[in-house]
Amino acid sequence: MERRNFLAGAAAAAGGTVAFAPLRAPEAQAEAARSRLALPVPRQPAAFGSTGRDFPTVCGNLANQNHSTLRRINRGNVEHLGGAWHVNLEGGSASGRSQQSTIVAADGVLYVQTAEQNVFAVDGRTGEIRWRTSVGARQTNMRGVGLGEGLIFTTSGENIVYALDQRTGAVVWRRELLVAGEGDPSCDPEEGQCGGNRGGLAGAVVYWDGLIYVGTEGSTAGARGRGYALNARTGEVAWTFWGTPGPGEYGNDTWEGDTWKTGGAVCWIHPAIDPELGLVYWTFGNPYPRTNGSTRGGANLFSNCLVAIDAKTGKRRWHFQSVHHDIWDYDNVMAPVLIDLQIGHRKRKVVVYGSKVGMYYILDRATGRPVHGITERPVPQEPRQKTWPTQPFPGGEPFVHQAPSFHDATRPVPYYPTGGIFTPFWDDATILFPGAGGGADWSYLSFSPHTGFVYVGYGLINSSYSNTNGGRVNTARPFGEYFSGGLAAVDPRTNKPVWRKEGEWSLAHGNGILTTAGRVMFQGRPDGVLVAMDDTNGRDLWTWQCGAGVHTSPISYEIDGEQYLAVFAGGSGLPYPDIPKGDHLWAFKLGGEVGPAPTPTPPSRRNQIRAAAVAGGAVNDTVTLGRIWDPVAGAPGGEENTVAQNAMAPQHLTVPVGTEVTFVNPAGNGHSHGAASFFEHVFNSGRLKPGESYEHRFTERGEYFYNDPVFPQSTGKIVVR
């Protein structure tokens, strides 16, 4: 296949820049935003559907615009929002799993799932649970139901799609997928169509015109991705679109040998639909193996692609690949946003795609051609990874910088090799930014027709990758690094950020954004706080403690002329493992009298070492370098390890103030090792040869991270009490 066809099935235009403008002062940003609203905005197609009284699909409409036309709650009165009601869906006993289901609302009833595999219908005025239906026992992420033809559509952790009666919750039909035989006719083990792992169902369900659309996950385990369309009345499979094409299919020759069988490329977030064009826009994730490209030469379609698929037949119309032969986990899986724009004197129908790389590819919805141009730029090469010689850069500017910076949370942990976007790696774990958590990752965007901006939450989090051969462990988030993030407004007419608002928290993992006609936008944070902001400049107007991390999108609905805001707050596991969990379903209204939840312990802003603490007295206040702690023996392991993250024994040591700690490289090791404190730089042993040691006395309380200057992925922590 010709290289030009890897891009979009159409010639890519030249042009564009990736220059990253420095942040301006907040006052200057606000003034610039007021003077540079992306207006006028054409009327959006009625076929997309609209919000108002209802919020009938995840992200509001088929275009995923995440905008409410309600305006009673506005910038002038949002400070008077209070709780209308609050309910713990699982009785306050949620399992601690991620709760990522965004609510949909119809006729005054809210529909939401829990990771515990229950689907709820809740009275939007009172919070009374009208019905609850269990769809299994195997827990998994649940990201939202579909609604249509009097039915509620949901997936389950047991890879079953259910249609429930909207009034009663009774099961109308069920269809098991991802199995061979009658349940899933597309999965034929004799033809090797199932891949190395069957994966799971994923993403919110989307209904349109008699069909529902269901995605899959599991690329990190070698599942072969696929997107399904099912008959909404019967559950019969109408078509299957494979993320990795089989023999004789377009794109199969972009995979070396039979690697397509286990190639990943799963579509784990829901698509957008343009009814006028009859197209489904679905994003497909990274190839497998995720960070080792040595076995799967080629561009690896349709991994890292946005694919426009005929909604009725499942045939590919066009595709655009944002990362060729990905080895960085830059899967760019997101809910695409469809917008009609006015650029100059011309009306353009576009789709907005991209996330982790920190920049958007704005494409013509009918053809896939870039609206702002694409430049295929040469990038650094690593022949052992079979890297692709170029990568596509869109016209405009990224909304985050694209290399580690010493001026924010992307300050790299010392001694690692570092690099910017598309820097290759092999044996040595190499710190890159954007990392696997974004850029923007999968948080739902919002498009406001009142400002013309696309709003996106992002994370400032590095990743560090190696090839994982020989027992190497990918330090996807290096221990001890800091996390943060922010919010950006992007003008889709130019593909440039208008303003950015950086803060304490990464906002890239499900922290969706709702804009409203009242000129207020809402977004939740990992610490449980829901924030209302001015859509012009991001200025905070109101905050509320929800009791658990908010990793879903807020929605708005109306009952008898009263506007409500609702959100499900249950926490998540990324990027902070200690995000507060729960099962809090909230509704708010002006003058609401229910108070906020108690403030939970917020996540650590530093990537913590969570190995069990070992008291210094138990090991003679000594850390053995290059060895892994054996918790059964209560002693360092007997063999040297140069590839693990925890080759400090013990990895987590606690001592009182005034203790002198000895770091020793045992004589039996074959390499030099060391212990260097970061970012506080309190101690540094330098390189210790086998048999050498170093002592440091800790005179102040605190938490001290350190790593091995020779093998920097090996990181330890000393807590001084």
C-alpha cells in the first residue's frame, strides 16, 4: 500500500506549525478571550439532536458536543446552586472500582450504571430510585447507557449487551459478544479472527435509527479490536468493523506477518454519528505489543486512527491515522466532536479528533481531508523498533507543550534519558511528554456555540517506556514524579488554543466538560470538587465537594421549568491510584438546600511508592541497592536486578528524625549502583562500586524520593517521622 494512503485515504495538505505559545497572565488571557471569540457559529444540524429538557445520550447529542441549551442557571446566579438531592447508589458500599458512567436523562428520569453492574433509573426531581437492574457480577468500567425505542441499552463485564425496558428495567433481550459461534458470528476461531485475547466490551452505548453501536477494549492484552452495530430491537449483530484488517481487507498489508491477529486497535470510547452523511466516526487505539514495535513492522492500520464508517453497512468510507506504528501509547482514543464551522466565508463540516498527543486534527467529515493542513515530519528513528520515518503534525498549535519542561509537573525525574513527542527508545526507559495520560486522553470535550470554542481538560504527566524485553518494566508514570494539568479553550477555526488554565490536577481521565446556554461550564476534579466556570475565560464561579473524584461529565436537564445540574461522582484509578472512591449521585438547582459532602482525603500529587513500609530498625537502617525486597523473608533478595522499579531493599523505609541510613551496594552485585534524592536533592551517594556504601543522617521530617543514577527506573522512598 502506498504511504500516502496510510494518512486518510486522501492526499494530506502541507502547512502548519507546532510552536507552543507561552502562557500569558490570566488578565491578558481573559481580555484576549473576550476579543477573540470564535464567532459567528453556524446553526448546528438539527439531525445531531439537541439537549434542553432532556440529555438523551452521553455527551448530549450524536455529535458529542456536550452542550446544554438551558440558560436559567447562568453566570449571575450560579453561586446560588445547592444540592437538590443526593443518593448513594450502592448504599455507600461501592467496591472501590472506578465509577465512570455519565448520566443520561429523559422525561425527568436519570439513567446511570455502576461498576458493580447495576443500572439505575432515578427520579430527577427527588432522587428516588425507580428501578434497579443487575446485569452481572464481573465488574468493569461502565461509561453510559444508550436510549432509544423505549429501551435502555447497556453492556456488562460479562461481555453481554442488554436491552432493558425503559419504564420497568425488565430485560427485553440480551446478546453475548466476543465469543465464537452463535453469540458472535464475526468471531471464528478457525480463521484466527479472535486474536490472542477476547478483550471486553467498552464505552458508552450509542443509539441511532434502529441500531446501537458498541465498542471494545483489551489492546494491552493482545485483543483484536472491533466495533459492533446491533439491531436495537433484537440484538442481532448487523455488522462488525475490525480494528486490525484481516487477509484481503484494506490495510491488512500494513501489519507484518500475522501480527494483525493480536494487533489491538480497540475502540474503547463511544463514536459520533452524522445522520445527514450516514457516517459513524470511531477512534481506534494503540497496536499490540504496546511499546515494542519490533515484531509488527508497518504503519499498523487501523490503530491510532479515526475511521469514518457507513452507519448501516459497516464499510470504511475514509480513515485518518494520527500516529504511524505507535510505540508510545498515543492511542488518541476519544469521543470525536462534530461541528459545523464558519472559516472565513466558507461553512465547513468538521470532526475534531486527537487527545494524548496534545494537538487536534480537524478533518472534513465527508472526506477526511485536513481542514488546517497536515505536515508529515521526519522524526527520530530506532531501527530495532521499526519506527515509521514520519509523523503527521496538523496546522495550528498544540494545546500543551510537547516535551518535558522544568517549569511545571513535567519536570523529569533525574538520570532518565528524556525526549519530546515521538522520541524512540529501546532498552533504556526514556521519559517523554506528552505521556500516556495525555495531553487530553479520554475526557469528553465540549463545544459551545456561544463562544465557538472547544474546551478540553488535559494532564501534565510524563511517561517512561522501554521495550519490556528481558523483564524490563515500563515506568509508565515514574515513581516520585509530580502530576498536574489544566483546561484549555481551542478555537477550531484556527486549531490554536485561545487560553489555558493550569491548576493542581490532571483533568484528562474522564473529567468531562459541560457548557450551557447560561454561559457557565462545569467540570469535576479528582479531589471530588465540581467547579462552575465562566465559559469566556475559565474563571471559577462556584465549587462543590461531591465526596469522591468526579470522572464523568456533568449534565443538565429540566423538570417543570426548573433547571437541574447532575453528576455521578465515584472516583477512578488513573492517573492517581488514590482518588477517593464512592457512589455519589448528585442533583443541583438554584436554592437547593442539601449541603456538600465531607471532604475526602485528596489524591497525592506525586506518584507514590505504595510498597509496604519497613521500619528502619528491622534492617539496621540499611537500604540494599540493586536488590528486590523479599517480604516473606524480611530481607533483600539474593540476586541483583537492573531492570525493575523496586530494586531497592526495602523500597519504602521509615525512620525517626536523626537516623543515619546506610545505602550499600553488596559485593555480590555485578554493577555500580547509587542513591540520589530528587527533587529535594538532600543526598547523593554517587556511583557505588560493589562492596561500597554511603551514609546520610536525616535531620528533618519529610518524604524523600531517591533513585539509582545508574538504573534510574529503580526508585525508593524514605519517610522520616
